[in-house]
Amino acid sequence: MTEAVPTPTVPAKGQITGWHVLIGMVAFFAFIIAVDTLFIVKAYRSFSGQVASNPYEAGLAFNRTLAQRQREAELGWNAVIERPQPGIVALRMTDKTGQPLSTLSLTGTLDRPATEAGRQVLSFRPTGDGWYQATARLDGAWDLRATARNARDKFEIESRLVAP
């Protein structure tokens, strides 16, 4: 008995075969890669590397910030931030020995982390034993920036507050 050998079928004109699909996929991804490469090259060639519009002045300001941080470290003040009740931001200021600092002037702002809308200016008042309180609308995430001063020293406080 002889077995019949299958004869390959020739696709009809206009019929899509596996080779057509393979060529189409390769062409599609080659096109995507070519366009991405073009955009990357154009972006790389057009970027000056300059992040700040005035880098020299920004560098000087950063040097002043570093010097201020060094003075603050030598000063040894410490700030503890609490929210004792809704709508109140409380700070406790102590010196390097842990003694309360009750004669400071504190000012501050609350800003949203993702937008410039809704800024709140805080007016802290002393409540005794190194504590200072300010009223604020606290809903969601806020960045607190406060400055504590006495006659000759300045201390900057930065913290993220998250309220339910």
C-alpha cells in the first residue's frame, strides 16, 4: 500500500499568509523604533543641559542655603510639629539642651505639594513652654515652611503635613 503524499497548496492571489503577517509586524515595529529613535536624537541634540535660566545666581543662592543650614546645625535648635486638634498647627521649639524657646517670632506658610493654589499664611502665637500655634485649614497634603527668629538667629523648618 502506498501512502498519498500531501501536495502543498498554493495560496490564492490576495490571500494573507503567515509570511505576510510576519512582514507586517516587523515593518510596524521597525517604523515605531525609527520614529522613537528620531525623537530621542532630536531631544538629545536640542537640550542645552541648562536646568536653571540663571545657573550662576542659583549656585550662589544654594551656597547661601548651605551656609544657613550650617548655622542652624551649630545653633542646635529643634522643632517638633504636632496637630493637637483639627485646624491647628502646633510647633515646639527647643534649644540644643532641650530647654524650651518661648521668646521666638514664628511665621510660616502652607502650600499644596502639587499646585500653587490655596497657599495659607500662618501666624503663630506662643502658648507657653516653647509651644507655638497657628490656625489653618488642613485637608489633604500640605508643605509647611516656617521660620523661627530671635534677635540674632534664624531657624527654618520644612515638613509635610497630611490630614485625613
